[in-house]
Amino acid sequence: MNARAFLVSLSSDFYSPPRHINLPDISVSRKFVSSNFNTSTQTQFRFRFRFLPLERHGLLHVPSRNSLPTKGLDRREFGKVWAEVKSESRDIADSAPESVKFEDALGDIVLGEDELDSAVPWWEQFPKRWVIVILCFSAFLLCNMDRVNMSIAILVMSQEFNWNPATVGLIQSSFFWGYLLTQVAGGIWADTVGGKLVLGFGVVWWSIATILTPIAAKIGLPFLLVVRVFMGIGEGVAMPAMNNLLSKWVPVAERSRSLALVYSGMYLGSVTGLAFSPFLIHKFGWPSVFYSFGSLGTIWFAVWLNKAHSSPSEDPQLRPEEKKLILSNSISKEPIKTVPWGLILSKPPVWALIVSHFCHNWGTFILLTWMPTYYNQVLKFNLTESGLFCVLPWLTMAFSANLGGWIADTLVSKGLSVTIVRKIMQTIGFLGPAFFLTQLSHINSPAMAVLCMACSQGTDAFSQSGLYSNHQDIAPRYAGVLLGLSNTAGVLAGVFGTAATGYILQHGSWDDVFKVSVGLYLVGTVVWNLFSTGEKILD
């Protein structure tokens, strides 16, 4: 019997409740095969009736539990069957039949998305692209935890091993030697074999190097330098791999927010590392910092292998509607076979990225590696205080990065050109730190000095919606390569800036250190506003 003809003891006016209290079960007596259910087993349905008094039809709501493996899913599905009901009088038996053969009813069942979604657990409905973003966020959290722990531990290590400021600067900069080697290589690797493999490799590599740091330090300075180089190699592939992943997973309208969240993982990683390192050093000794932080990478890697995929097309569990959203708002990004270096290097916006990245990272890396020393030597904070007061600027950066990302995406969604948005955000990211660093020489209060540092770092974080988002704007297919190229210049700034700071402090003062940073911030502002663009220049 077809569902459209099925009536159960209704009054002739169809407005009164049905006369039968116990409604019959309707079972499927034949095998049902469709494109959604690749099975030959019989399926049972139990019907729940609802009568709509203001309409001339009855609604059959059909919940069914499907435990069959359907395209990798295991979830409840719902359907609706409409029974057409005429209002004219009919002779209906006083008793309902015990069962009805439902031979052709399944052809009338239409599954509704609202009913499907209501039965799926919330964690399965959570957008998969944001799962990727959160995993990248956590990787960058570990990245900076493992990086900044040396800036605290080295205060104790330099006393134990009798290192002078120049040697400390050499150790701090050795990380960037390895970091420099894998920027472009990591971008090419990510764009060719996928970001999942590259980022996973990076986390495992730098975690092992972190654990080996205390052992190398006790053996001798050359061994410590080698291990720090190895750690830089691992962390060097993180940014290009992340950029490749997000260029494939995140639509343009969510780009600034997603990148801001990921980069805020770096800032919160600095917060976590600077906050916990002094405690671990006092309780268990300086080697405990490297052992504990390094071991966290194994936990992250286990989750990454299970949840991450290099692109939406490779994820069998990605919901169709989300896949459609991502692909309809993104540019096709097939794996590249060759890199058109001549074409890339001939574009002025590419050079604007390179120069601006260098100018930005000079100041950022100096603050990252030398801030605890500044607090200890200039502001006379002890080890614990140096670590705790270093937390405030990084917390400010985490907040400002996400605020800037939200502002940038809002401006783009309201119709402001991407070029203007990127220039506004990066100008704030340059001129803000420049202004607050110039104020440090006029401040005598430690509290005001910390506040200036926090404001400097907070405005610096607007760069995440400026130059750091621009790689995907101008060359989405080569986003990993382009970030590797510009970040190479940024790493060179870290190498030269960190080492130069040690040299300047031996022959000058902290004011001289800050003057160099301010000068480069001003150069970056001019270059960025003259030559950058938010439009795609490379296919």
C-alpha cells in the first residue's frame, strides 16, 4: 500500500482527533536498496503520526536508525512522508488493521537536512576546517613553548657554564641557522607532498631536539649549537606547511581570523613557556624544562595523524555541505610541479613581502629572545619575575592578533578592498611598535616599561592580518613557497638581529638596540605601502 493512500480512522471533517488510540505498525516487507544504503537487509520503520488541523493532509514522520556503514558515517537519519488526504466522506472500518504492507512507500520518503543535522552529535557537526585550524594553533603553541624556554633557562645555564653575552647571543642565534635552511625547502615540500606530512615531521623533529638540548649542553658548546640548529630545522617547516594547509582549507572570508588564531598559538606558547619555565627550573632544575616541553609533541602528533588531512578532497569524513563551502570559496590548488622562480621574483609585491618581513622580524625576534635578559639586567627583576612579566606582552599579542583578524575580515566582508585592509593592518603593525619602543628610553618605572613592551607587542600582532595573510592573497597556489621565501628574510633578521644585539650590548646600550628596530619598522612601513597589494598576481 502506498503512503499517499494510507488513512487511519479519521473523522470525516479531518479536524477531530483519530478514533483509534493504538496506531498500527507499518513494516517493510521487501528488501530496500538505494544509493544511500548499499545493503540488502530488511529495514524496519516505526511511524509517529501528527495531524495538522489547519491543512488538508497528514504528516508521517519517519525516524530510522541506520547502523550500516554508509560512506564512512554511522548516524541516525530521518525522513518525512506526506499522505494526501481528501476532506470528503469515506467509509472507514471501525478498527484499524494490525499491519499494513508498505510495498512502495519508500519511494515517497524524503530525507530532510534539518532532521539529519539534529541527530548528529555537535562534535561531528563542528566545521572540519576549524579542526585543522585548532590543530595548527596547538602546533604553534608547542613551537614557541619549545623556543622560548631557552630564553629563561639560559639565564641559569650562562652562570653554570660561564658564558659571556656574546656566547649567549651565539647560542640564541644558532636556532635561526637551522630555521633559515628549511623555509623555502619546507614551502616547496608542503606545496608538493601536502602540509599534513610536513607539519607532522616538523613537530616530531623539533620535539626530539628539545629533549636532547640538556644532554648536548653538558657535553659541550659545539654539541649544543648543533642541537639548536636541528631544532631550527624542525620549526622552520611549520609556517610554510601551515600556510599551505590553510590556503586549501579556509575560505577567503575567514582567512584573517584563522591565521590570527593560529599565530596567537605562538603568542600563547610564549606565555606558557615563560610562565612555567621558572617554576620548573626552581623545582626540578633547568633540564626539566626541555624534557617536559619536548615530550608534549608526541601527544600532538598522535592526534594529528588521526584527524588531519592535507586538503578537503583527501578527507573522507568531511561533510558534503562544508566541502562545497570550502571549494566554492577557494581557488583550485593542485599540487605544483615546478616553481616559476623568475616570475615570482619579478613581482614588486613579492619583494614588498620580503623586505617587510625582514623589517618586522628584526624587532619581533629581538623581543622574543632578549626580553627576559632586558627585564633581568635593566629592570632588575629576578628569574621568576622576568618570566612572569614577559607573559603580559605575549597575552596582549594573542588578544590583538584575534582582534585584528576579526576587524580585517569584517572590513573585507563590508566591501573594502583586500589591498587597503592589508595596508591598514600592517601599518599599525609597524608604527605601533616603533612608537612604543621610542618611549622606553624616557621611562624609569619598571611597571611603565612592561606596559610599553605590552603595547609594542600588541600593535605588532596586527601584522598577522597584514603581511602574514598576504601570501595567500597574491599567490594561493604558491602560498607555502612564498611564505618560505619571505620568512627566509625574516629568519635572516632573527639571525643577524639576535647576534647583533649581543654585540651592541657589549659596546653600547639597550637604547641603541631599540633605535635599530625603530628604524627598520619605519623602512618597512614605506616599502609596504608603496608596493604591496591584496590582489592575486600569480596563478
